[in-house]
Amino acid sequence: MRFDRRSLFTTGAAAFAFGGLARHVHAQAASQEETYINQVEGYGPLKPDPNGVLDLPEGFSYRVISQSGETMDDGLLVPGQPDGMGCFPLEGSLVALVRNHELRGRRAEHRNWGPGGYNQQRIAELDASRAYDTYKDGRPLPGGTTTLVYDMATGKTVRQHLSLAGTSTNCCGGQTPWGSWLTCEETVEAPGNADVMKEHGYVFEVPAAATGLVDPVPLKAMGRFDHEAVCIDPRTGIVYLTEDEGDGLFYRFIPDTPGKLVDGGRLQAMALKDAPGSDTSNHHTRIWSPGDSRAVTWIDLDDVESPNADLRKRGHAAGAALVARGEGIFWGKDELYLTATSGGPIEKGQILRYVPSPAEGTPDEAADPGRIQLFVESTDVRALNMGDNLIVAPWGHLIVCEDNYSTETRNHLKGVSPEGKLYTIGRNVFAGNSEFAGAVFSPDGSTLFVNIMFPGITFAITGPWNAVRT
């Protein structure tokens, strides 16, 4: 989504007049209240936020714990476009939030939303030799990650710093079982098509405990494509990856050394066992209905660094199934869930569920293959409207971040019960109707952290999470 964020970066600190502007916007939003379809009660109706930013149910509240344009402890500014995010325990009551910033190298205005600020007035604070890539003028690309340390006991942000620099379009990613964040570049920019010095489209690993910039090492064996998100089966170390393209694929990466992704491995794409080359979107031909599941097989991919950015095309030609804009993915209990943001007959979203084979990633899986299920499919934008990032909550429900491009239908946080029933948790009522992103719970399950991309706010939401009614 595109907004005019220039005012956020015209000074060293955010120029966002939070209170007054928010109250003005809320008055507009309240007069355009929509009717929502809730298949279950959830937490009940949403209450208007007096600040006009985030409507929540009765008993819930939020804190703004970070905002784009603030000065961080390293002297740089919190970049704009916060997207995917992971939460990790540190010592005592501290947690680390590692956030992506979806700033695209080829977008000229995104330079001004990066850690150097408007007109790059602070870019000299960033050592370009620590960045993965620079523009041809030598300045680092604006994408990457920041790490925010938050004290659960006091409800305060302790420190913030840039933790990965010089990447592009860091959209989502995923947490590893060993305490790091995998950040994904949703782009295939290269020197031939953008003002960059290196190829992009890779996954990078950021240890959550790092207190400064990490070495930017692209995990090239995990493929070069429009990466969106990843999750890892902690039992096997297998990595599952989504691709944000209308004709994207669903991938898995079998590492040579579980837990050490830099050692390389084997990249594969999913195919339906009885129907190679299928389109799972139901856009033109319905191949399945909610509740249906299909056995899968996995196709080995070659030339995964894909200099021609055609990995998905070659994979589909070999029989891989199409997934309509695969975005969020999250490991649950012995299974994973992923969103197909534009899937379904009305192109407003599907949620898929994958149950791995008991012999996943070995030759024996052919006898007892994994299965992919169409778990949810939107038939009404009021129920689910382009679900993007998602997580499995501590009580076993899904929480889905909506990312629709409407100026009328607001973006929401939606809950999904184990039976596939939907309910509403939160509503963005701020100007621009930006997407929710990066939803993640604290390790103790008490706090939901989430971003809205514009104006670049990170929230900590608390409330009676165990009181959900289905």
C-alpha cells in the first residue's frame, strides 16, 4: 500500500502529531462503521478507540511501544514499513522483537523512510561495509531489520537498534527453534533492473540476542524468489517457505545440517500427488472445497539461485502446484498453516493447513505422504479480506493480519477457531487503512505484539485472551 509518509521523516524524530490527528481520523471512521460477519462470538464487539487508532474488544488495551522516525540507541531512526516480526525471550523479564522493514531498493521514496531518515541526514551513522548491498552511490539500501528490547514487567521499551542493513523489501520471515529470525526479501531486484549492486531475493538470519548489526549472509540454497515467510518443523529442522506471487509455489528446504542453514540443503516445491501442475486457488476451476485435503509430493528444484528469476515458472512446469500469493506461514502442533492472500473464487483469501508425513523429507514419505488441506476460504470480505501474516495463538486458534487495499473496508485482526470459524479481534481505524503485520505473542502468552505499516507503529496488546467464546 502507498501513502505519503514524508512528514514522518522530515526531522530526526517522527513528525507524527499522534493525539490530535488520531482523534480527527476516528471521527471519520466512526461515521462509516461497517457490519461484520462473525461466525463465532470471539471476544465480542469492538469498542471505539478514543485515540482513533486501534479498536479492540471490551477489556483489551494497547501500548504504542515503538514508532517509525524515533531515534534508536545507535543514532539511526526507526525505519518505516514495519512488517513481519518475531519475539524471543532474553534475560529476566526482557524480550527481543526482531522486525522486518519492507523498504524496496528500487523505490526512490523508500530511501527516505530508511534508518538514515529523510534526505539521508543520518546515513553516515551506518557503516556501509556492514550492509549487504548499497546503491551505486555507495549508500546502503534502506531495507533490513531492527531489534527492539521490551521489558514485560514494566511495559517499556528498553532499547532499539538496526540489526540487519542493506537488504530490500524485507516482508515477513519466521522464527527458528534456536533463537534467530529468518528475514525474507520479497523482491528479485538485481543490478540489471534496479540501482543496486547485488542480486536480491534471499533469506537472511538474524540472531535475536545480537546487540548490533549482524553479518548479512544470504542463504542462497533456500532459493532466490519473492520470499514472503518461513516456518520450521522443530522435529526435523525442515524449513517451509511461501512466495508472494499470484502464480507462486509452496516450498520446503531440507537442510544438510538441521539448525545450521548456512551449510546448504535441498530446495523442493509442493505438487498434488494425483494432479501435477494444479492451481489450488479455485479462481477458475474449483478443485477442492473447505475441509478437503490432498496428498502431496515434493519436486526437487535445480539452479535455485535463479539468475533469471524464473524458479516458480520452472517448478510449475515440472508439476508443482500453484498457490495464489502465499504469504504468512506458522508452525502449530505437528502441522503448519499458511495464507494464500488472493486465493478463492472472490480472490479474498484462503488458509491452507499442511500436515507433514511421519517420514517427512525421507524416501519413506512416498508410502505415507503429507497432506495439504483447504482450511478456510473467504466468500465475503466482511468475514476475511486478504489474510496475510498469521500465527497460531497459545490457545490453538489462528490470528490473521488482513492486508486489503480498500479505502472503505477496514483492515482487521481476525481469529480463526480450530473448526475454521472466524471472529474479529481488532480494527485499524487510523488514516490510510494500512495493513496489520507481524503479529506475535510474548513467550508467556500474555501480550500480542503487532505492527501497522503506516504510520509505522508497533503495539503491545493485552487483555483476557483466554476468554474467547466459540
